[in-house]
Amino acid sequence: MNLIPQDACIYVAGHRGLVGSAVWRRLEQAGYTKLVGFTSSDVDLRDRIAVDRLFSDLTPDVAILAAARVGGILANATKPAEFLEDNLRIQVNVMSAAQRTGVQRLLFLGSSCIYPKFAGQPITEASLMTGDLEETNDAYAVAKIAGIKQVQALRRQYGLNYISAMPTNLYGPGDNFNTTSSHVLPALIRRIHEAKTADVATVTIWGSGTPRREFLFVDDLADALLFLLERYDSPEPINVGVGADITIRDLAEKIAEVVGWQGEFVFDRSKPDGTPRKLLDVSRLTALGWKASTSVEIGIKRTYEWFLANESSIRDK
């Protein structure tokens, strides 16, 4: 693949979110000046007519689909219909409009939750659709699998250079710290910080603490996505991760060390653990020449610094 021209018009769907804002920062660092993004109040990506109008007016050269309805175990388990429907609408609308308006390069951002609950570890891209999904987020996973299939169908039918990337668990500046909808790492940062502030001796964590998770700093993901846009062209999705994982208990202890809280964790085993282990095989990406550079310790520190700087504006909805 050729490098993206510096004067290319690049549309970042979801540019205010965790991933989209990191992608925007990375593109600016790389010297791209024609970056375009809209908030959900400007354009509702679930509205086909609005999305068609956006693409007809904008005619971007490149589209990065980082917009999605996302959440942790609780949010996925309690609102599966919304996670399925909203994500399907966003994906179909954006990719269909991109095809109709001649966008030749598009990157669809999926998720590692597309893989079976008991997939072999580390999880290769070939594991897709070889077993049952984790039931706590199967609706979201099905929507993301549909996005992969749409990328492949558009490539096959129209010869478009569209690709899909499957990141592992993400975190970083701009993360969601909502107490009911956040993912495990930002949720733990907030709860441990609040325990320190209130001088509370214990923090309760869902599950046993034994599940293993891989965590990728979001700015590393943004770097990987630009790398893939410039160098990857295949119908098969490609994993993006760090190639190493950590238990939830160890993660909590690392966060406590960064925050400076010296209390005790209590694990509520009546709550679900989710997938027992989820480590991605990133050998294909590594073979292309890309590797993550931010350790989980440094990533937690930078994320906690962002949280402290923005704590007053973080609200639960």
C-alpha cells in the first residue's frame, strides 16, 4: 500500500471518543491537516439519511470508523438490544455511504470480543466464528462480526480497499469513567481513587480476580491504525494488542500502587467473571513491523493523570 497523501481528507467517525480522539492526535502528529469529525449532536450516525448527506457533502478520501456504542459487562448485559441495533445501524450507514460516494480507503474498528469465549490462547484471527460467544456481550460481538463481514462483502463486490482491525481491551486519556458503563480498568481507577479520597479500607471487585486480560494503551492503538492504513490490505481482520496479559487482581494492585491507596480488595464471586482469558495473537501485525511501546504501568499512570486533570467534568449519566 502507498502512504496516505498529507493533503487527504480523512473523516474520523467517533472523533471525540476514546479511540477516535487518539486517532485524531496521531494523525495531527503525522502532519495530516484535513481531518474532519462531527459530534453525535451534529450527525446521528444511526440516521441513514443524515449519514448519506454527510458523505455526499464531505466526499472524504479516507474514513476511519471508530464510532460505536460501547460499555462494560453491566452495560452489555442489561441493554443488549441497544448495543446490537445501534452498532449495526452505525456500521451499515457509514460503510454503505462510503461505498456510494467513492471512498477508496476505510478502516473498520472491531473488538476482541468477536472471538469465541473458549477460543484457544492466544487467539488467532482464524478463531472467528468457531465457537460460542461470551454471553455477557454477545449482542455487541455479533454487531462487530457483521461489520467485518460488511468490509469483506464491499471488498468482494466493489473492489474497495477496506480493512478491519480487532483491538484488545483499550484504555487511556479520554476513557469512560462512568460507574455503571465503564470497562474494568477505568472503573478500577475511579473506585480506587475514591476509596483513597474517602479513606475507605476496602474495594469490592466483581468476580474472582483470576480472569486474565490484555490491555492496550489507546495511543498505541492509534499508531497501529495509521500503520495499517498505510501498509495493510486484506479482507481478513487483523488483531491489535500487546501480546501479554494480566489478571484482574494484579491489574487492581498496579492501579492501587499508582493511585497511592493501600487498602484491601474484596472479590464478589457471585458476580460474573466474563471470559476466563482473552489474549490476542498479534504475530501477523508484528510480522508487518509494528509493536506496542507503552507498558501497562506507564499507561495506567498517564490515564490516572488524565483522570485527575478532568475529574471535575466526569459525571455519571
